[in-house]
Amino acid sequence: MPIARFSPFELLLLKSRHQADTAALLLLAWVLASRGHIGEPERARLTELTSGFRHGHALEPIIEIAASQDLAAIQLAAELLQKECHGEQAYPFLRLAIALAVEGGKPSLANHHVLRFLADLLGVAPGEFAPLFEAVAGKAFANPDDPSRTGYWQAKEHHHQQQEQRRQQQERHQHSQRDQERQRRERDQQEQARQRREQERQEQHHQYQRQRRHGNDRPPPAGDRTRRALVVLGLEPGASRSEIRKAYRRLAQTHHPDRVFAQGEARVASASLRFQRIKSAYEYLMEVS
């Protein structure tokens, strides 16, 4: 004999301590799924409203079945609940369904159809359901929008255009913020480089002044800082001031950071350091030569 296979909802019913409550729980989750994605706030609200249910199993499998729109499971749940309550006995369940449908705003078009289906299933006439809805929601149970009307699609298109405009404005704002942040970083880097140059210039000046106070007006011997500065400028020991200026101008034009601005921040930073070394070597040699 073939082995009977049970659906996920049928397995839940077999484990349930109260099958009618399990069926009602699935139908309430179906109401939530008809509004859209069931997130943590919706789960918490469903748990709160059904705290008195006696099903005795986890909520997550019910959420998954409802989110998948398993019509066979929904039909089975509807049949079970129909046997359990009818007419005024169904009012408590319908109040829960209405509360979930209007949670956070106006019921969706799908919610309207689901609520009408549940009321009809449980023997509650439209004339009885309308005041029940108004008592829970605080507003009348209006007819849903008719997709066959031209105005319905015009309103949809207008809403879509507004959303697109808001999205474009947000993108422009984010792009502007990124540009401002990039410009701020570049200004900070330039200011830091300027401060380093100024600090080095002042240190060189102070060193030169100390040497003058001690009667040491002669340039430092080759082999220390003078030799390093000559190497930076690509010069031989004993280079004249004219040669120093020519070497500096040539290297400054080659390694100026503005020449690599379009190659990214890392390339600009590297060029800035190289340019600063060239300028420091030039200024030092001009002072001591």
C-alpha cells in the first residue's frame, strides 16, 4: 500500500492541541500575508492577539504556510473553522482578523476580499459585518478600489511617479553628500600637506638661524643632509644655485600632484609626498648654498 503523505499544515493539525485554533491561526496569518511581507512587528502583533489560543505549537510554520499562499491548507483551515463557529460565535475571530487587516493603516485590496470571504464563510452577512468592522477599525467598511476604473490606474500611476521622484531626489542628495565628503577629505589632505611643509620650513629656518648664531655660515659638509637633498634633485655635489633651480623646476613639473588628480586619492597622496620631498630639498639647498 502507498504511504500516505501529509502536507505541512496537516502535520501541524496532527500535533495541535486544538485544531480549530490552529485553523484560525492560519487564517489570521493569511490576513497578514495579504497585506504584504510579514515582518517582526506583524509576528509580534499576531502573537499578542492569539495569546489565548490553545494550539500548542510554534508560530513560524503557520507564517510560512500563509506566506506561500497554500490554498489547499487555507481551504482546509476554513472548513475546520466553519465547523467550530458560525454567526455571532464567529465575531471574536472576525474582530481579530479586522484588527490585523487595519494594523498600520488602510486595508489592502486583498484584505477586503479576504475579510469578505471569512465573513461569508462563517455566516456573517454584510449588514452584520459592516458595524463589526466599524467598531474595531473606527471607520466604515468602504468598498475597495475597482481596478476596472480609469481613475484607479491614474491614481496608481500618480503614486508611482511620486515614489520615483522621491527616489531620484534621495539619490541626488546622497550623491551630493558623497561629493561634499570627497571634497572635504581633499581639503583636509591639502591642509595637512601645507602644515607639514610649513613646519619643515620653520624647522629649517630655525636650524639655519642657530647655525648663524654659532658662526657656522658654511653649508653642511657633503655626506649628511646636503648629500641627501642633492640626491633627491638628481644633482652632483658642488651644484650651483642655477643648477639647483633648474633641477627643481623640472622635477616639480613632473611630480606635481595636480598632474595625477584624476587617478584617485592614493595616487594624489603619493605624488604630494614626493613633491614635498623635492621642494624641501630645493629650499634647503638654496638656503645653505
